[in-house]
Amino acid sequence: MADYFSFTEKKRYELGTQARLGRIDTPHGSIETPEFLPVGTLATVKGLMPKQLEELGVQGMLSNTYHLFLRPGADIVEEMGGLHKFMHWNRPVMTDSGGFQAFSLGAARQYGIGKIGVFPGGDAQLSAQPKGDSYKPLAKIDEDGVVFRSFLDGSQHRLNPEISIHIQEQLGADIILAFDECTSPAASYEYTAKSLERTHRWAKRSLAARRDTPQALYGIVQGGEWEDLRQKSVEFITNLPFQGFAIGGSLGKSKADMHKVLDWTIPRMPKDKPRHLLGIGEVDDLFEGVQRGIDTFDCVIPTRFARTSNLLVPYDVPGANKRGTLVLRNAEFTHDPRPVDPNCSCYCCQNFSRAYLRHLYKSEEILGSVLGTLHNIHFMLKLMRDIRASLADGTFFELKAKWLGDKEKARQN
């Protein structure tokens, strides 16, 4: 594995933080870290061609095992030469294990409790259980894995560590993830503790299931919002022979809770292996994660926001809302000749007005989402380049203060 994958810590930021510059080397190229990885759920970043992603400077992306397993199927992707050839992308790809979607599209969807949810069989943890004889759980966990019904056609499937690893090997990603259980934010301490033990058993099975492929396997630290469980998990997972580590599961009920989880976890992780934060990617999250030592992030926010006319801008851009976006469907932009961000060098901002983009979104023209996605990914990558530069020249805290200070001002307006 050392012949195919490695992580090099190039520089550590001083002043008592864990922030660092690094480089992840994979069979399909390198990722300079810290970096944001756009999500290409179904082997595509919605709305953009691979050539456009390369031109934007995307170093790597994350694709989704669950969705590719259901459609088109791992056998077809393997037959076509793996994900890289299938989607004509010759840069690094990470795949998640599929467990998160099996759970979130199962019980979380059934119960409406948020993005993460599980149905723990007889161990009732959810208060809004549907009534009626027709109720059937969409996902159910047992010691072997999870049985779930496809959101496409209701067909029943099973995922477990062995199946997940086999699918990810068929997909051919450079970085793959161990199969774990994502506990719900509604889960009790007792259930989370039991789930953690199961995740640890599944981590060992994930390692045992892997074949001799040029893929790096990351272990996932769980434990919910409890300090002792997080520390127990990081100690267990980092003592297994994974090539890197991810932090997943419920990170608490607020961003302050998430910061605590990272503070409990990251200082106990090896310094010579990469760290990934799963599913997190707002501006303040990137600064807080980098400061604590996260190397890579993934999140659907830039692409999902773009499809809903939310275009990311610095918080001091007039008209920006509290989340740092311009909502271009709004009537206020009907006659606005300005670009989304006057200081942005992306193709969208260099060529099109807010008025034109509003017209596209209101008319439900595909080009609106395409241009919005291009802009939002450019925004995220530019921010990460600025963060890397600030780590190199010692100005990280000045850059963070500027961005988050502007965010606080936006909240007050």
C-alpha cells in the first residue's frame, strides 16, 4: 500500500493549533491539503463536465457507494473500467462506505428526524414512530450489517462490511471507507455505546475483507456527542492498520458541539496519516476544522445550494444573507446588472449579471444551475487555496478573523 498511497505533512502552523499543510499521494495524483472535495454522488458533479472541474482546479471528489450500488450497479462500473474511466476523471476519487445513505434514506426519511437516522430494531430510540398496519421500516440494523429498501423501487438489499468493501473495490476509488453505523442525533448514550462497539467490530471486518488493491482504506471514528465514547473510538480505530481516518456520525446539536467533538478526537490521531471530516463544508466549518487539524472535507452544500439559486459570496458582499449566499430567485435582483461577486474571477461572474441568472432560475433553465455550480465550486476552491497560502505564510488567524468577522456582521444586519 505504501507504493500507492501516502500522506506527507509539509508544515505545521504554530501558535498551539493542529493546523497543517500536507499532501496526499494516490494512484491518480496528489491532493494538496487542506482541501475541499466536491461531491459527485453518481459519478458526476451535477451540472459540470469533468473538463470543467479540472479547469476549476478540483483536486479530487467523493462519490457515493450506496447510490452507485443501486444505479447503475458496481458490476457495470467495474465492467467499464472503474469510476475513473467510467466518468473520464483522472484525478483522485474517494468513496464513502454506503452506510450513511442506507441509514439516512431509511429511518431518517421515515421519521423525519434529520439527515442521519437509524432504525435499531427492538431498541426504540425514536419518538415519532408511524402508526398503522402498513408501516414497514426502510432500514434495519443487525450484527451483520443493515437491510434496507431502495429509495428507487422499494427492493430490499443488504450492506455489510464485506459487501461494502467489495463494491468499493469494484468501483476502483483511490480512497475507500470502512463500513460503520451512523447513529442518529436522537440516539441515547446507551444506544450510541452499543453502536460504537458494533462499528468497531465492523472496522475489523472491513480490514479483513479487503483484497490487495492500490486503494487506501480509512477507518471512521464514531461516538456521537459524548467525550468518553469519542475518545474510546479514536483510540480503537487509530490502533488498527488503516491508511487514514475519517470523523463521522452525529457531531452534536450545534457547531459548538462539533468543535468539542473535534477537540476530543483530533489530538489523539496519528500525525503521519490524513484526517477527513465527513459531510461538513460551510465557510466557518472549514476554518474551524483546519485549525483543529482536518486535512480534507466533503459536502453537498456548494452543488445543492447552486441548484436552489443560492450562490456563495463573501459575507461583506451587499445582499448576502446570514449563510453567505445571494438567493438569486429573489425579486431584488430582477434589474441588477452586477455579477454575483464583483471580485470573483470565475466564468459565471466574469460574463453574466445577477439579472440574467435570476431569469435563468425563474425560468428553470438548466444553465442557471450549471453556472451556479461552477461559481460555488470555484468559491470553495479559492477559499481553500487562500487558507493553504495563509498556513504557509503565517497569516491563518488574520484570514479567519476577516471571514468570520464579516459573518458576524452579516448576522447582525
